Amino acid sequence: MSRTFVSKARRTQHRSMTLTTQILLGVLALLVLAVVLGGFLFTLVSNKTLDRQYQLRALGIATTTAAMPQIRTALAAGDPQHVIDGLAAGITAAANPAYVVVTDRNGVRFSHPNPALIGRKLEEPVAVLDGKTHLGFDPGSLGLSANAKAPILGADGSVIGQVSVGILDTKDQDEQAQNIWLITGFSALVLLLSVGGSLLLSRRIKRVTFNLEPSEIAFLLQEREALLHGIREAVVGLDNDGRVTVINEEARRLLQVEGTALGTPVAALVPDGRLRDLLTGTLDGADQVALTEDALLVVNRMPVAIGGRSIGSVVTLRDRTEIEGLLRDLHSVQGLMEAMRALEHEYANRLYVVDGLLELGDVDQARTYVSQISASSRSLGEGLRSRIAPPELAALLLAKITVAAEQDVQIEVTADSRLAHPAVDQAELLTIVGNLLDNAVDALANSPRPRTVSVQLDDADGVFIAVRDSGPGVPAEKIDAVTVDGYSTKDPRPGMRRGIGLALVARIVRRAGGTLDVFPGPGGNFEVWLPAKADAEGPDGRGEH
């Protein structure tokens, strides 16, 4: 890496906090926030819990008092002996509530901590006339208290009075204060331990990062990322053991790598095949072609050595899918143009014949001649359409027949060929037939006459395609190699790469779950079977099942 970036980063660190300081302040800030929020939530929950506990405690005292026979008898008689206040005072002394107030159903007090209020009516209505207990908080004359009210029932079961018991809020506050001190002490201990842990952690990080500060690491990373991702090509760096050390986004896209790839052997990222062999160096050479499931790649691998010692290799990959497709389309168009030129000359000669017959005044003969050539022109297309239902495939076959004829190659569709509504992908079918025919015509380039290619199509069980030619065929020892991308025995065409057509066919067949059989020569013989797709549309436009 450039020393300029590092030196600039070191100057910058004097104006910014060190890694140790950043870790310490960050941990402290998070802990303080967590402790404050935790303490607040704990206090809130504990307050509600204590309030509920005091209300239930007051309720227990109130219901016990209301069930005492002495209280019920005295209240029913109007308490002429004034025993209720004494009983309430005894309960207050024993259970330690703030007050025990007994009233009749009209709210007249028969007991109260303040004797001056005995005999006076309550400021609020009696709450237990419904025969139920009530819990709440009472801002009474003694202060805010957790309050419980219980009904006093007479001999006939009717409500004759009320017992109100309260526990002052000051006791609740005392217990809350004790909890707060416990929380504060625990939080202080946690903060002290966190400071020590932060210091140890920062030392460990500094050792791992070679004593570099974050600003220095950032500058080094920026320089590396600028170099790596500023390149339009896909780049993969490998060490001597074949593990990935560097990979950019374009390489991830082309190789379909997800997740962490650094440190992973390339054999675990790329399936077995030509591409893996090129990446690992098993196959070498410049501008090698590799076909993946989605792309056509051009691969170059360069070894890297420092001080005469190998440290790995750098592999670059270029996506040539679109360019190669355009070149193949252009080649097909050029072939059609050549065929059209030949047809132009042929039709011009026929027009000369018609013109001559008309000049000679032989109109009947001219009419007969035109009918003959019209019938011969229509017969081929109509014959194909009567047996090959998909119009795109029929048009492809007609075009291939016309182009091959200009190369002195005769393509014929066998008489038993029938293709009504093939339950396969139409684009895949066109690609398979087109590539097999192109391969057969090219194989006949240097073959003696007659040069013939036969095509057999059948959809009785899935789709069966057979293309056979009169050329030399495939040697028995090369059968497994002909469908590997990059393999070809032909001279390369300008701007186009060989060894791709059959590899494309093999990939489509493999994806569809079909079979591709190659038979040894003499004579080329390729047979493809594609299973019917469950969701393909039948003749009525509905899916076949």
C-alpha cells in the first residue's frame, strides 16, 4: 500500500480520538444509557408491584375486620357501647396499617385515628353498597394511602356498613428508596468492570491490527477498494492453496458467489467443470472460454510472485454473453443474406425465362412455367407446416435449408417427423435445433458429395430430436469431450469463438432434465430427448397435466 496514505492517516489520528478512547467512550455511553433506562423501568415496575401489594394487604385487613362478629353486632345496634373504635385501634396496632375506619351504610364514622372525626359522615359516598370490595388510592385526611374497602354484612346478608383500611404511601417510598440504592451500587460495579474490559479489548484489537488506528485502516481500505472495484472486469485473487484472498462484486456476480468468500477454497465456490479448472490452473492458456449456467466467460489466469516466490495468482473474467450472442446472430443474418442473394439470382433467371416466353408470344407456356415454379416454392414450406406445427420452428428449418443449400448441403426433414404442440420451452427448442443443424452443416464443409443432413422430430413422449449428417462424425474417444465448452476441431471464425454450440445444447438439456446422446462416426449422429413440462400449454391454450 502507498506510504502516502499511511502517513496522512497518522497525521490525522492526532486530530481525532484513538481507538482505545473511542471504545471506552462508546462502551460507557451504552452502559450508562442501559443502566438509566433499566433503573427507570425497574423503578416503574417495582412501584406498581409495591402499590399492588399494599392494596392487597389492606384488603386482607379490611375483609378480616368486616367479618368480625363483634364489629357486625355492634354496628347493627348502632354501637351504643362504643366498642368499634377500640376494636379498630387494636387491629391498627396489630397489623400496622395507617388507619382502620368503620362506617355505617350512610357513611357515619364509628372509628378513626382522629377521634374528632368519629360520628361525622364521610366526604365521599360509601363505595361498597354494591356488596363488593374496592381497591384504590385514597387522598384522605392522613395523606395518600393504598386503600381497600370491604362491606359489612348484616344477619340478612344486606350491607350495613363499610370497613376502609389504608397504608400510607410513605412506607412504599421507603422500600423504593432502598431498591434505588441497590440499583445504583450494582450499576457502579458494572461500569467499573466495563471500563477494565474496554481497555483490555482495545489492546487486543490494536495488536491484531498491527497497532493501526481506525483512520489508518480506513485509508488503506479505501485505496484497496478503489483499485479493486475501479476495474470493470471480474477479479479473483487466489493463494497457493487455491483459497480466495480477493474478489470484487463483478466476480461475485459472474461466479454466483454469495456470503463470505474470503479464505474459502475456490473448489467450494465453483462446481466441478471447465471453469474451476481454469481458475485453479489445471487448464491454462490465454482468453480461454468457459460456459456457466447463465453466462459465457473469457478467463485469463496470471501467476503472481514476489522475490521469486509464488504467492498465488490473479484471475480475470470477462462476460462475453451478449457480445457472443450478437456475433452469432450476425453470422446467421449474413448466412441469410447470402442465401437471399442466391435466390435473387435464381428468381432473376426465372423472370428472364418468363419474359422471353412472353416476348415470343407463348403465353400458355409462360403461365405453365410460372405455375410450376410457384408450386415448387410452396411445396417445401407447406410440407413443413403440415408436419411442424410451431411456426417459429418451421421458419427456422426453412431458413436453415435455404442457407445450407447455398453451401451445397442438403437438409431434409424425415417423412416420419411430426411435431404438433411440443410441451417444452419454444426458445430452448429453437436453440437446440439451430445449434445442432449449424454444427452438422459446418462438419460437412470439407466432406465429399453428396453432403446431406437429416432432421427427425417427434413429440409422442416429450420431444425427440435427431440430427444426422454424412460427414466424418465424432471419434469414439472424443464423445465425452464434444459437449464441453471450448472444445472444437474447426478453424475459428473471425470474431467468433468455437466450441460453444454443443455446450449450449448440453446445458439446456441438462436444465430441462433431458438426455443428449452422441454416437461415434462415421457420420454425425446427435439425439436429444426433452421431457414434457407440466405447465406447458396444450393446443387449447390450457396447461397440459
